[in-house]
Amino acid sequence: MSFSTSPKLGAAQSMLSVLCDHLPGLTLGPIQQKLFEDEWSKGCMVKDYWVEKYSVTDFTAGAWDWEKEPSSKEWPGKGEILRSGRREVSFIFPMPPRPMCPKETRMTVLYKVTAYSSGEPTGIQSVKIESSSVSHDIPYGDYFRVQEQIDLESQANGMLVTKSFAADFAKQTFLKSTIASSVEAAQQEACDKLMDVLRSCAEFTTSVQSDTSSNGSNYMQLESADSAGEESCEPEGEPDAGVVLEEDDVHIELSTADHLENEVTVEVWEVQRRTTIFHKNWRAPFLPTDGERRARWVNSSHQRHPWIIQTWMDAAASEVPPLEAPAAMRPSATGFEVVNAPPGAPSDQDGWQYGAAFYKSDHRWGTSVVGASCRRRLWRCSFLRVPVLETTREVTVDLWELQRRTTIFQSDWRSPFLPHDKLKKHFRWVNKDFRPHSWCIPDAEVSDGTPPVKIPEGWSPEGWFVVYVDPCDSVRWQYASDFYHSDRHWGGSSIGQSCRRRLWRCRFTEGCKASL
């Protein structure tokens, strides 16, 4: 049988990880039950993925070829295979308009689905879905197959979803790099569609459970028409009128006109530097001596603004202040605006002030760019507490956990302790740019092993989990000889290495129970 008509599992190269996300409220039981049915119908994640998200036609699933079926005599131990089988799927895939490509192509996908036991009867620890797909009618379709692996891991508060892929070539072609790039570019859309399908599964499971619990006296509580789908953000108590709190550049004034809303006026400085005084390429500060100013958006003390939870690189790339307001707060209709600072101070038509360095004193800034290598301007915005949340925000926090051992011959891993670790602020818990996170206690020792985050009032966590970052060991640690910022220096073996790191992630959802 030819390559084009026979997809095979097992890529000839290591797979590239493209997805690692956490879905709350989703359980593996209903998903694996649908996956192992003889007929893949609506509600099966594989069929919904292709039929609903890609609009394929003539979807046909072949018979199962079982490698292992569950035994009624003895339940497998934790991590052991509970059930495993293969089946082939064929359909017609509509192609986007491209030169020399047909409007549609026949596709064959070979699936292998494996469920792993949690060690308890009817318990599922994880499900692995391996696939190998071949497109029969596109140019060079018989030269390669796309290998994918999706891992669904059960967790106490939801499910961890990871995905990796590889383009496996059976024949050499001068278009190999072009084809590989095209396959990789399609993965972003594929991951988005996969997560949409899994979220639909979570909503479907929740609705079924709600319908089941509505029998007898367990009726669902219906909200009034005015509050359906919305969450009340009214403060439980009335604030004292006219109270003003000030800290750095955050001015908080409680409204006397309406006790349901609190107004917060936020000021943030934008700072930039140019390469030399003869250049005109202004950009975020980049010198090692610039320190926190490299985040571009700072307070009056030239420290990164406390409402910025992004990395330096992400914050510096933003053209407007990338501030994450407290829960239940929304910016005014005008949003951030450039203002003169201080009132009446000299500035150019765009609000910039120029200086030879980043001075904190206002009188050392002027409007002349001649001989100046630094500039600044002030942004201001008013935030209002909303009485009702019509939409809620979600914030994903990523934290590296860093550890060092005394020598490469010992296993006494602990928080970084060398003098240059402290000098570089390499604490145990850091942001993805190896800097302290606004929400985190950077050098705290914890008993449960999860990041010591001081959660701002009004934000609810969905639970911390360790992200799979390739390459890594079995517990997802990466190793290197020092705390390098570049990923290429990190590997999955601890031999001869004195430092290690692993990435923690948690999604926080905005709520209303917040006060100023």
C-alpha cells in the first residue's frame, strides 16, 4: 500500500509542543466515553472538531482495532493503560483558495486513542489521542503526513490540555521547508478550534448535570430578567464621602454622587531612549542601567507601574499603557490621554519632555531635543467601579520556579542563593522575563509547592498547574548551568547542571467582591 493511502502513527522526528492550557470544569469521563463509542456522533470531540469547525463532508469512521480492552476482573493500577484502540477516519476537506490547489481534498486520518487509569474503579487519569493525517489530492500530498498528539490530563479542578505536532516527510523535495512552515502556521488555528470544541464539551456536560439535578425538589434557581447573565458589583457598605487615598501615581477618590461607583485616576509615565543623540529612533529604554524603566511604563519613582503584570518585552511593545485594572474597574470613555506634567510644564506638541538622562526632578526636563538622549510624557486615565459586570476579564499568570543546588554532585535543590543570583534578582518565583511579578512574593518558601501569590481582591484563581515545556524531565523541570534567559540553553537532563526551572500557570477570573 502506498504512503499516500496509508497514514502511519509515530513521527520520524521529535514533536513540537504548540499548546498547553487548563480548562476548568471539564472531566474526562464523558469525553473518553464518547471517544470509545462504535459510532462517532455529535458530542464526540473528534467528529465535532472536523465537522463543526472545518465543515468537512462525508465523514466516515472505520471499525475499531482494539489493542487493549478493559478487564472486568482486575482494574489497572494508576498510570497503566485502561483501554486502547485504533480506527481510520476519512472525509472531504474544503480547501481555502490557493494557487494550484483544488477546492477540496480527500483526507485519511488514523487515530489511536489510549485511556490511562487513575487506579480507582471507573477513574480516568489521562487520555492520549495520537493521529496521522494524509491529504490525497493536494500537490505533494504523498510526500508527507502530519503527526499530532493531544494529551488530556485530569486535574482536581479541571483538565490540562497539551498538543504537539510534526510534519513527517517520506520523500525529499525542494519545497520541504515551505510545506513544513505551512503545516506549522496552520497549528494556531487548529489549537483554537480544539479548545473551542473542548469548551463546548464542558458546557454540554454542565448542562446535562444541571438537567439531571432538576428532578424532584432540586430545581434550578432562576435569576431575574434584570440580572440574568450579569454579576452584581454593588459594594456591601457605603463609603465615606470625600475620602481620598494617594499612593505614588494612583489617586483614588470615592464618588459622593453615586455610592455604587468609585473613581480612580491613574497616572503613568512613558519613557523612551534613542541609540545616540544623532539618531531619531526612539524606543523603550534598553541600557542595563535603565533597570525597571526598560518596561517603558513607570510610576513617578521610575519603577514599573504596579498595575503592569506583563513581561518587560510585552509591556515595552505596547503603544498605550498596558495596565490591568483592579477587579470590577473599567476605564472611562476617553481612556488614556497624554497630559502636560506637571501642569504648565514645557512639552512639545505630542506631550514629550526631553533630558540628558531620566531625571526625577521636573525642572531638568525641557522641550529641546538637541543633546537629549531621553524623553518622557505623562498619560492619565480615570477608572470607574461598575455596578454590574456585563463581561468578565480573565488574566493568565505564568511564573518560573527557579532552584539551584550546592554542587552538581548533590541533590539539595533550593532557592537561588549565590551573590550574583541576588544581584540579578533571580528569586525562586519570577516572571517569564526572570523579574519579580507584581502579584507574587518572590522569595517565599511554600509548603504545598505552588507559587506564593498574593491574589488581588476580586480575582478568583482556577488552580495552578505545571506547564509542559519541551525538553524537560518527568516532573517538567528543565536544567542548565546557570539561569539563562534564552530557552536554547535549557534541557531535560540534570547531569552536570546546577540550576533548574519549571513553569507554573494559573488563570484568574474577575469577580465583583472587591473594595478599594
